[in-house]
Amino acid sequence: MVIFDLRTDGSHDGFIAAVNRGLDSESGNPYLVRYGHIGSDRWWSSIDRNELPVEVLSGKVTFVGLRLEEWTNEEEDVVEFVVDGQVFGYDRVGPWASVPIRVGDILNLTRTIAEVHTWTGPVIYVIDIRCEWLPTSEG
């Protein structure tokens, strides 16, 4: 089951708009010149032609539920999964809120990056394109 897919839903429109504003902040940005704005037809064509670096992170869900956020000590509702020993976590809001993910399930997350070189150094935007949930009988 697909949790979100930037190509077909508007679940991340606010984030994409913010990234595009960031890309617009540098005049003559080579990323925009080559690929266009995130979500544009030109950008999707670049994805489809494998011109942009895309990776699929596949991992097992290791935690689902409430826990205290490390920096604010406030309770948050999260889902975490592990890929090659690295933990990835998402707040269970928006498209994540309606999916009954359980520990042991598998998540496949497709992502890319957009990098902008600014006078203060590079800014890297991580763009999650699609996430698929594969429920298991474990849990």
C-alpha cells in the first residue's frame, strides 16, 4: 500500500513549495537550470530518465507509537524503521496517521536530494518521493 506519492497526491505540497523557494533563492541555480522546480514536469522527466540520484531505502519497522522527543521532552507519535543500521523516523501525521503500521512491517522509501550552493555553503534538501508500506504477519 502506498502511504504517499508526490506524483499523485498533495501530501507534501507545503514542503515542496518551501524547497522550491530555497532553490529560487540563488540566482542562476544550476539545479533549476538542469532539472527545473521540484514537482514540475521537467523535474519528473529527469526522475523518469534516471538523471537525478534516486535511492530506495527499504527497512523493517522497529518502533511505532508515543515517545518523548529528545530535545523538547514533549510526547510525539512516531514510526521508525531501520535501513542498514540507520534509523529513520517520521511523525505519524498527514499520510502516516491513517496507516496501521506495526513493528515488523516493511517500508520502502524512495528519495532524492536537491543541493544548492550558497555563499555560506551547500544546502541539501532531502525529498521523499514515495513511500510504500508492506504489512507482515509479524508484530
